Amino acid sequence: MTQPPPHTPLILNTGPINCVERECPEYHTADGYYDPTIERCSHVATTVVCGLCSVESDHGFYDETTPWPCPDVAPSA
């Protein structure tokens, strides 16, 4: 039997679906062209969760998240 992966931090982008999928007007220039240099629009925030305890659905989104630092991780001595 294999060991489960360790509790590790995972950075998620959270916000409206059209923003997370980069369909927000802020990802485009004034001329209407897509600008790949924009990391994220102002409607998207980053959230750090536990990659092991958070539950990813079949469609690639996280239905349940456990904030980082994970309460299941033993404090280091």
C-alpha cells in the first residue's frame, strides 16, 4: 500500500468563474486583444489551502478546501 502524499500548501485562484477562466475584460487590451502578460484580474484572489485535505471535483474545481496551515499537520518541534 502506498503512502498518501504529505500535507503541502497549494495556491488556488478564487473568484468569479469568467475571471478564473480568463474571460474577464481586464485580460484584454483597450483594442480588445487578449493580453497573456496579465497574471490575474482584480476580481481574482489567491488562496493557500492544504493540497492533501482539499477535495478537487471531477471538473477541476475545489468543492471543499482546508486552509493552510493545515490543522492536521503536527507542529514541528
